[in-house]
Amino acid sequence: MAVNQLKGGVALSYVIILLTNGIGLVLTPFIIRSLGQSEYGLWTMIGALVGYMSVLDFGLNKTIVRFVAKYRAENDKKGEENFLAHGFIMYGLISLMVVVGGLTVYFNLDTLYANTLTIDELRKAKTMFLILVFNLAISLPGGAFTGICSGYEEFILPRTANIIRYVSRSLLVVSLLLLGGDSVGIVIVDTSMNLLIIAINMTIVFKKLKVKIYLHQFDKKLLKLIFGYSIWIFIFALVHQFRWQFGQLILGLTFTTSVVAIYAVGITLGNYYGAFSSAIASVFLPKAMKMVSANVTSTELTNMFIRISRIILLVLLYVLGGFILVGEDFVYFWAGEPFIDAYLYAVIIMLGLTLLLSQGFGNNILEAKNKIKFRGLLLLFLTLCGAALGAYLAQEQKGLGMIIGTVIFMLLERIIMTWYYHSKIGLQMFRYYKEIAPLFTMAFVLIVITNYLSQFLPSLSVKYLIVRGLVYSGLYVVLFWFILTNNEKLLVNSAIEKVRSKIVRK
């Protein structure tokens, strides 16, 4: 049963990744055109502002997964009930903080955005903000039920519900906008769907899993243990929030919502880029755990690090090169001419993310060795520095300055972590870079050649956008085949054979 839940949960995770990114690519331009550039910017800006309070979860959701699984393995039902009671006490306090903090910000919105928002925009902003604060105050403790399901290895029902929720939400948003709805309506739809999913997960927890939450004994040491585990998860969440949402807040305080909208589209495209690697990288933490537990040599860890990085880079560099080639036309047709600057924003983000995303297994090794403290503190410090530099540059360069500040410190983090991997973890980083360098070299050559040739084709043409994309894809496959290792060629041939055999069986 547990094996079926695990396999089904993994399969549904991939379905969720494909749905969220696929539907997002289709739905985003529809929302932009329906709301208009200014209101789309307002919607994303208020969402980002409330998003800062979402990190007040303090990593409790993942902590619940870990501790529930631990108590189940020990068959300690009383300990589990007592732990969950402590968890919900903490969630109650967090929700109170969200409400108090939210109301404080709400009563100061007029002052914060007096110079950048119209009276109508301020009215909508305050309405959306109140709804989103309520949504967050309920969703944070409500998310604990998802964590309990995961701790019980109950994956299929919650993730199926999430898929249904996402599809239903998309259909409702389209219907709402076709009927003349606005950003406030979208926020109401999102809040309603969140409440529904919480109700479903509560039903699974209490009715199917028969979980009980009961305070047998108040334990300060348990609270300290929970906090000690969750604090690093909180720091990584805080880093993510500052890295990708701080710009919308700063730009919203200084410029019009149209500027925020262009920045938000650039960030959205950058996040889609990250999703191409997440499906690969997310499955390797157990592998890192096993290798570390088995005390394998640094050479074996480095070999696996190189192997996984090259696989991820083959995907990322294909997407990066293709976007550099046709991305400007894509943004023009996808989001509209006013958003054309988002192309440059997205390219810079992708360049900054490429090394970070391809080295995900290095971070898995840190987790397996329980060495995440250094990276957590480093990320927090450098992200704050990047946000400060971005805010300074944004005074003249708007969204571009914000992104440049962020990416500079992202690259600096990779330089420092290269030293840490080499000196403190024992990974052979000189050999690592030597073996991934040919991929970057070939990608650079291909980007230069295809961009030179594309100048002889008409721009802003869907037909020639497709032609350029197909030619680039063909050249990529041919050129990169020559620098694949034997193992990588076997992996490609194996994948092709599996697809071919499935087609034959059908």
C-alpha cells in the first residue's frame, strides 16, 4: 500500500508540475489581456506584499511531515498527538501574528502607495489585501493537514485534490474574466479554492487516517526542538521571498503598476525556466542520503554530482539557447508589445539560475550531511545584499536594476559555495567544472551561430519563430550528441527505446 502511495504520489507530482507550468503559460497572457497591464501589476504587487507574511510558516509544514513520520515509525501514537497539538498551538500564534501584521499594513496602504496608485487602485488594493490576509491566516494552519498526509504516506488523494483544484481554479478564472470580473474576483476565487482544499485534507486526516490531536502535556523542549528543525527551512523560504518578490514591493512604492507588471512577467518566465530542472533534481535527495550513509568516497560523490549536473544542463542550456533566440518574439506574441522588456529580464534571470539549478545535487549532499547552516546564512546575507543593490539600481533602471542586483549576488553565492563544496565537503570541484565546461562551450557556440543566422529571417512572425525554433532544436541535438559521454548516450537510447516500445504496444 505504501509503495503504491509513493509511486502514485511521484507520478502525480509530475502531473502537477506539468499542469502548473503548462496552464500557467496559457493562462498568464489571458489574465494580462483581460485585466490590462496596470491592474495585472496591481494584482501581482499586492500578492507579493502578502507573500512576505507567508514565510511566517517558519517551515512548520515540512517539520510536521518529518516528525509525524518519526512518531509513526516508533509507533508512538501519544507522542504524535502531543506533537500535533504543539504544532497547532504554534500555528494559532502565527495566524494571530498574520492578522495583527496584516491589519497594521492595511491601515498604512494609503501612505505607502499614495504617490503611485490612483484612488480606484488603492480601493482594489485594500480589498485584495484584506482577503489575502484572511486567506493566509487560514491557509497556514490548514497546510498542516497536507503535512500530516505526507507523514502518513498518504499522497494520492491530497495530490489528486490539488490537481482538481488547479484545473477548476483555472476554469473559474477564465469564466470570471470572460464575464467582466477583475483582480478582486480572482483573489476571491483563490481564497474559496484554498478553503475547499483545506476542508478536503481535514476530512482525509480525521476520517480516513483517524488522526487525533490532543495536548497530553505541554513540553517546552518539544517546542524548542520543533523550532530548531524548522528555522533553516524558514530561512530558505525567506530567501526565496526576498529574491523573487522584493522587487515588486520596491517598484510598487516608486513606480506605476505597469512597471511592476513587466517585472512580474520577467520573474514568471524565469520561474518557468527553473521548473525544467525541478522534476529532475527533486528526486535525488534520497540518493544523496544513501550515498552519505554508505560513507562513499568523495570521488564517487563527485562522479554522481557531475553526472546529474550534466543531465540537468542538457535540458537547461537547450531552453536557455532557444529562449535567447526566439524569446523576444515569444514575449511579444505571448504577453504583448508593452511587455517586451520582460525578455531581457528573463534572459538575465535564466543566466543567473543556470549554475544554481544545475548544482542541486550539491545542495542535496549538504542536507544529507546536515551541513545546511553555512549555506542558509550565506544565502540570507547575499540575498539581502542583492535586494539592497537592486533597490538602489532600480531608481534609474527600474525592473532591470532590480534583477541585476539579485543575479550578481546569486552568482557570488555559487562562487563561495564552490569553495565550500571543495574545502569543507571534499567534492572535486576543479574536475567538476572541467567536465561540464564542454556543455557551456557548445551552447555558447550554438547561440552565436543561430542568432547570427536568424538576422536574415523576418522577426515578429509566428511562422519564422517556429522555423527558427525547429532549426535550433535540430542543431542542438546534432552538436550535443558529439560531447555526450557513453553513459549519457546509453541513457538517451534507453529513453527512446522505452517510448518506441510503448508506441508499438499501443
